Amino acid sequence: TTPAPPTSLDALPNPICTGNDVTLTASGQGGATFTWTTPDGLNPTGNPLTRNSVTLAMGGNYTVIQTVLGCNSAPSAALNLVVTPTPLAPTGVTVSPNPICTGNDITLSAIGQGGATFTWTTPDGATLNGNPVTRNNVTLAMAGIYSVTQTVTGCTSPSANSASLVVNANPLAPTGVTVSPTPVCTGDSITLSATGQG
């Protein structure tokens, strides 16, 4: 007896970004062998079937037959897998000014695709969105490595080459300020002194 075509085809995840893995499933008879026809011209077997490191060529219509006791079914209805390109990492990552003194502002910037959403990872654990993006009132905890990704049509790039920020502490105001002698007569000399950092 010729088996019926497989049903309930599914792909997870779908849509999918290039470089990730997709799992294809179908419903059929117990003990059947499932053979798929793929958009890139292959006929892999298995149910479920995992395709690793998906490429754009793997996007499109998938069908599957089942074989039971040497008899092949007709092909299933097609399942369309949507594959979206993963963008490249942003380039030209800068933190400016660098180095910087505490209490001042920095600007983070990178070069990427038009319409992308940029997400920054910071040394102090904050997540920032935007490009360029400004951090106000810099602290010593904000020193270190900054990295950024870009997301386009739901696909997120690898992290870009990072930028390292150097933050220097502003010194405290001098103490012990003195003017000597005081009072003083016009024409005389005075000495100014203060205590600061070593």
C-alpha cells in the first residue's frame, strides 16, 4: 500500500538568520523513512532533520516523502523556510574623547548598515542602544572595553572590534590655601601656598 504524503511540516525557528540551525519535522507513519527535497538541491533523510549553519541558499520550499516497506508516498505540501542574512559586525568603533577625566561626557559611535539598531555592552554592565550614544558624567567604573552589535530585520551581528576607554580621576580641590603675609602693604611681596595631591 502506498503511504499518504506526510503532513504538518514545520521548521523551527522560521524565519531564521543565516549561521543558525533549523530543525524540520513532519508527521507520518510509524517506522517510515523520511526523505526531504531542499531548495539547495539536497535530499537528506531524517525526522526530525536538523540543518546546521543555515545559508541564504537554504531558504525556500521544502517537501518530504515517507517510505514504508519500500513504497514511497507522494510529496507533501511545501513548507517555506524564510532565511534572513545576519549582518556583519559594525566597524569604526570609537569612544571619544579618550582618555577622559571623571565627570565629563563620552560619545560612542560605530559604522554599520542603514536602519540598523545598535546595542552596546559596557564595562559597568549597562546596555545602551543607539548610534551615536552619549554617556554623561563618566565614572571610573565606566573605564574598559566597549563592544557593539547591529540588528537588521531581526538578525543580530557578531560583536564589533571593541574600543577601550581610559578614565582618569579628577583630583580633589586643593586644601590649606594660604596667603602670607596678611595684611600686606602695597609694593610688598606675598606668598601663595596650597596642599594638593602628591
